[in-house]
Amino acid sequence: MKILILGAGQVGSSLAENLASEANDITIVDTSETTLQQLQDRLDIRTVIGQASHPDILRAAGAEDADMLVAVTDSDETNMVACQVAWTVFHTPTKIARIRAIEYLRYNELFSNESLPIDYLISPEQLITDYIQRLIQYPGALQVLDFADGQVQLVGVKAYYGGPLVGQELRTLREHMPNVDTRVAAIYRLDRAILPEGHTVIEADDEVFFIAASKNIRAVMGELRRLDKPYKRIMIVGGGNIGKRVARTLEQKYQVKVIEHNAARARVLSNELDKTIVLHGDAADENLLMEENIQKTDVFCALTNDDEANILSSMLAKQLGARTVMTLINRAAYVDLIQSGDIDIAISPQVATIGSLLTHIRRGDVVKVHSLRRGAAEAIEAIAHGDESTSKVVGHKIGALKLPAGTTIGAVVRGNDVIIAHHDTIIQSEDHVILLLIDKSRIREVERLFQVGITFI
């Protein structure tokens, strides 16, 4: 596939890295010659220096025969104009744009071929807000991913000493929960992936990813760790776009406080938010945190644009008694560095955004993609089409499928029914199949598996 990426920032660079390793023809456009040279030194891609929305630059980048344009520059306006030019001048078939400003996103009628021809919108702020909301819904979870419109969820948790299943073989899971069907899709032990089998023994501190119907998630979590009490008190640092959205989403169900260091912005927030308490101050001020009962805070979310400020305020909050600490980290190199320490959950905007972008780029009928383990693994939702003569999966038992190494099928969603995958489960046409790939490099094999043969009409 020939893909044109506009913007070589963190998201554009990460996307290029993801796609270049999968035999795509990638061209990336940016105004920074230094950034592009660094990318070209590492990746087998083509680069073009210039303003991404200019027709001549897009022509030089190959927009005339590109299959897809992904506009992820730092400017919403540049992204929108680039999509307009790509459609009007070059008739580029698929156009994806990152749009951050909610002032644009609230008007759906803006985005159509008759107005702004953008096929898919990506909003990092909304993706992160949804992600934080799911984590707060399930105290103790490290990652919560939705599939099939929320009917199925893949949840990552750390197994604790004292959990009923710790020290037990996976095959005993059904004995512990005879009325709940679930499947362990992957286990990470000391950062090494283990493909789960019936005789696999779960150890304390294992990072366990399991899949289940959404209604059963808490029951399964209780087998791996002691169930945490529901969260009530949330403290958010940073009243920017993300902080404001998270506060607005949570304030109806939780007691929310926002700490904002800019006085003018704090006044704006206090007027726009209904139930949230807005505080003007520095989140790294120990006295302020103590005055606001940090030791009774269930979740401390550091969501400013400054990674160092987020990390330091989070570490301070944890030392002062905050129950769970979530930290927004933009630099990918920091994510692995800090999550094993005082900070419970590191949230990477680029990982969330890449997963959403890959949903629209994957071949076959892939309707959802989530990046796991900082992009090393992927969980995908693919729809099976065709029949036994045209499909490699329809009409076949899961145990008989030639899945790539390191790939597991966790669940099948058929209409409103969630079927946890077993070796004798037969896939039917139009089933939504949830797969986990420990080795993301095998994604092409999975895509080919779900592509329909040429005889299918």
C-alpha cells in the first residue's frame, strides 16, 4: 500500500516505523530537514521537505497515486486543508486527519466530500479520555480495551500474591469460575511474552491479559488479584484540552478536583465545569497536595503537556499517599522507564493514536486495532466474510486454523452473543473475531487469513 504521512512528529514518526516494517511504500512530509534525515537514517522510507498542505509538495510526495493520506501535523488547519487538496487535486481515495480542537469536532457536517473531505477523524484527546474512563471503571487494571462496541473487553492486570489463581495452572480457571467463560490471551513475565496453555502456571507479578464479556470483567479480575474498592476521589493535574475533557466526563459520577497553574485558565475551567473543584496552584507543591487530602485521593492523573512535570508531581503524589497514579507521557523512551517505579500507569498518547490509525490502514475487514506493550503487540478485531470455499476461516474450527506463531483468538462475537474461543469453536460468516498478536510482525499473515478469495461475490 502506498501511504503518504504528513507530519514527522511523534505520531507520524511512530506510524511510519510501524508501517515501514510491514512492506508498505511510505513517504513522509515535514518542514524539518533534520527530523526527516534522522527518520531516513533509521527507516526504509521516502521523505519530502515542505509545507504539507501545499499542492506542489503533495505532488512531489506522490499524492497522485497514493492509496492513503494520513495528516498528523501539529496544526488542525493544515491537516484539514491537506485533505481538501488531496481530494480536489489528486483524488486520493482515503484521507485520515488528526483533529484536536473540540470546536471542530462538535460539527459532524463539516467532514464530508461536499465540505471537508476527510474519511476518518482521529482525536487523541478523546481517545485518552475514553481510555482513562475505562481504567477508572476497573480499579487495578493496567489496560482496558473495548471490542465489538463494548460487548467484549481485553484487560491487562498484574497478578498479586494471594490471588486465587496465582500458583495455579490456567486449566483450573473454569473450576474457579464455572459460570463465567474467559480466556487468558497473553502473559508477560519479566517483559517476556508467554503464550498461555492449559498447563501454564500464573506467577505473582505476571502481567496477564484476559478477554471476557464486559459484564464478567470484575469477576475474572478477582481471580488474579484482590479486587480494589471502586474509585471515588479523582485529582487531575492540568486543565488543558485533555484535563478538561477528563474532568467533564468524570464529574457526574466522581468527586473531581483539577489543579491548574495558570490563573486565567483556572478561571475558564471553573466557569465551564459543573461539579469539578478547580484549584489554582502547583501540583508539585507538597503543602497544596496535603491541604487537598492527597492521602485520601483514589486516582491522581497528571495530564499536562510537560512530561517532567507530570512525572515529578505523580511521584510526589504517590509518596504522599495517593492510591493510584496515572501519568501522561509523550516521550516514548520515558514510558518503560517510569512504569516499573512509583507510577502505576503510564499513558502514551501516541500509542492510543497509532492504534486508532491502524484500524483504518489494516487490510481485510479489520474494524479495531489496539497497540499493546508499547506497540510490540497488537489486539485486533476482524470480521469474517465469505463461506467455506472462499474463506480460510469461515466454517473452520479455531483449533484447525493455521494461525501465525504467537497469535491467539480470544473471542468471537456473533450478533449480541459473546463466545469465548475454544479449539472446537466454528467461525461463521460475519463473526467478529478478536485476536491477540504477541509478535506484531505477523500481522500480514493474519490479514491474509481474513481476506476473501476472488470467487466470493
